[in-house]
Amino acid sequence: MHPLTVSITIDAPRERVFEYLQDIANHAEFTDHYLRDWHLTRESSVGLGAGARFRVAARGPGSRFSWGDVTFAEVDPPHRIVEVGRGGKTNRVRTLGVYELAPAPGGATRVRFTLESRPATFADRLQESFGVRGWLRRQNMKAMRRLRSIIESGEGRGQRVTVAGG
């Protein structure tokens, strides 16, 4: 899938937004409308190497395999977080997500999230061609709005994630 990008301006300092985003346990709070059953893949949920596994509950068009995972592969405070992951049948579809934080006027922060996937087979590419891109764009835009609401006013928080097996 070609990269899709969503962005939003949050009325908070970049350092505060970055601090929230670098804890992968917080991601369940703003994405639980379409990613459920989050479990951490290690005890520490902050920074490089932090990861989680989740289920895509409101599956996109043509989706049959609902589990995925992500791990923070690059953490560059307070500018950028890169997460790599896998999903789909036997976790063969690779994903890459990048959060980029930039200063915005008035002390606000511009958060841009870019997501791309690399389907492994023709069947995976075909499945992605049936409306998944539009569905993912809508879900990620809603996640950005929820992120803004949580950081600016503490509203709209979902459940916290737990350690797998714990």
C-alpha cells in the first residue's frame, strides 16, 4: 500500500506530546475504536524496543486475519517515532508507521502519522486493494482526533494496555 498520511495540530508543547506517544501503552487509549485486546510485548512500554500486539476489531474491507503487532524501531526525542510491525495471515504483511512532531504556531504541535504496508503475496495485495486504504485513513484520522482530545483535555481515554500473559 502506498503510504497514507494523517495529521493534526494539538495545543500542547511538542515535548509533552512526544512523552505521551513514546509510551506504547498509551496508544491503546486513542486507537481502541479499531484496535483492541492490546498486550505489551515486553515489560517496559517506553522508548526504543517497546512493542505491543493487538487485534483489529472493526476489520477493514476484505480482512480475515485480525492480529498485528508493532515495535518502536527508532525514537528521536522530541521529533520522531518509527514503529515497525506485522499483520495479516501468518504475520507476513510488514508495516511501517512514522509519527513526526513539529512545532506549530502558538506553542502547539503538529503531529503527522504516516502508515505504509508491504504485502508479501499477490493475494495480500489484492486484499488491500478492496477499500482498505480509505478505511485506514478514516480510522487513523479518528485516532488523531482522540489523541488531541486526550492530550488537551484528558477526555476520551480508552483502557490502558497490560503486559502479555499478565
